[in-house]
Amino acid sequence: MTLKKGIAIVLSLVIIVALIFILEHLEPPANTFLWRELFNSGHTPLFGVLSLLFFTLSVNSLGRFVHHHRWYYLIAFMVTIITGVVSEFIQIFGSRDADIWDFNRDVAGAVVFLGLYATFDRQITRFLNEKIIRFMPAVRIGLVILFAVTFVPVLMWLGAYWHQSRIFPAICTFDSSWELKFLGTRRAGMDIIATPPVWSDEAGSHLARITYQPATYPDFEINEPYPDWSGHDSLVFTAFSNLDSTVRLSIRIEDRRHNHRFEDRYTGSFYVNKGVNHISIPLDEVARAPKTRTMDMTRIYAIHLYAYKIEDSLTVFFDNFYLK
């Protein structure tokens, strides 16, 4: 083995170990949908670089065992895929969850980077006929498009945040599919439906039908609403009910400093009677709610609307969350 090959092997191993360490231990700087999606999309270039490093490693260490240059690409691809599988398997036992979409990004990264490199590799292209050579630009464009596709979820989240800022001081109107990305439920069902004619004067074109299931805390949540609520007096929204009896629900509001303790957030109750109900939550009460500090009204993080220890399912409709 020559000194040059030895240096290439050592450098490849060092960088591989560093990238795998980053993959397993680096966390997003903020716990937001956008940052998490950026980190997820980062699997594609990271595993693309890994695949080229595995290729370099195989070329410099397996020369006497491999007699056809194309096998280096297959070896690099397979080792990259195995690394992706092992990485996702390890996450099952760690703080993060395994994700099939992350593995798909790993595969895409290996395909794109090895594929692009192969189209410029004279050890590969010199054996191709003229007809295939003419298709090389199209192959490269296709691989670049595949790389770009893995970042489409990031663009979708950017669109959702843009819509959120555009409609503010409205928090959620249920009239745009962008808003659905921020909505979630726990032990409850959610459907976005056209507003029934009987309520058309009080709501937009769509509203949320939330069906709370029998549980201790069935919950409907608006995650990452537009965060800066300073300069506003109240959070208002409309609740609708077809039930003859009055429903008691609770609302919880958290900021980014919330420590997951009951006394470190705003918790209140409201009642929903049959028909239309206009609910208003004073924001000065929200700001004073934490026992040991003031709520950061510029960094609101979540709104929860939940029931408590219900024995039968119940359905409530919501619309037009906004600040006054």
C-alpha cells in the first residue's frame, strides 16, 4: 500500500466516524417543526458524503480483491445502506425515534452522490457507448431533481410559517391546508368540515370538528402558533355544540420556557352551551399564570383544548382563533 492510499484511508475513516457521531448526537438548535425537518432533510447530503467516503475507502483498501471498478460503487452503496439501517435501529433505543423517511433520505443521498460521481468517472464512462453518453446530462439533471425533492418538506414548512405570519393576528381559521400542519390531537378525533349553514354567520368556510374520546385528558392542540402575542389583550375563538347539555372544557397555553410542570403554564376552563359560544381568554391572566415567573408573551408555543375524565365521547366544533 502506498503512502498516498494510506493517508486517504485514514482521512476517510476519520471523517466517516465524525459524520456518524454528528448523525447520532447533534440536536437541532430549536425544537420546532422547521428545524426538525431541516435536520431530517440533512440525511440526504450527509449520507451522500458518507457514500463517497465509503467509495474512496473501498478503492484504496480493496484494490487487490476487486477486479471491476463498478463493484466499488456497489460496495459503497451497500455499506451506506447498512449504516442507515443501523443508525435507525440505534435510535429505537435512544432519545429519537426511528423513521422510515429518514432511511429513504439515506438511500436517496447515496444514489445521488454516487450516481453523479459515476457520470464523471472515466473508469465508468470510457466503457459506455455514444448513445448512453448522450443521456448523461439528463441523468445528472434527474439526480439533482431527486436531491431537491428530499427538501420539499422543508419548503412546505416554510410555506406554512409564511401563511401563519400572513394571517396574524388570526391564529387558526381552518380555512387553509397550511394550518393543518400545526394541528394535532391526543385521544381525540379531528375533522375539518364545511361550516353548516346554521352557523355560517358566525364562522368561516370551514371549522374543526373535535371528537373527544373517553380518557383522562383527551386533547386538541394548536402547536407553534404565531409566537409574539405581546401588544394584544385577549385570545378569542368560537365554539359550537349540538349537544343539549353544557360541556366543560379546559384550555392550556404554554410558552417556550415551559418546564412541563402544572404551575408553569396558563390553565383555565370554559363552558360550551348548545349553539354558538364566543370564548375570550384575557392575556394578562395568561402572562401572570406561571407561579415563579411571567409568561414570555413573545414566545408562545402551544394551545391545548382538552376535556377531563369523560366517560362518553363528545363532539365540539371550533373556529376563528385570533388575538384582539
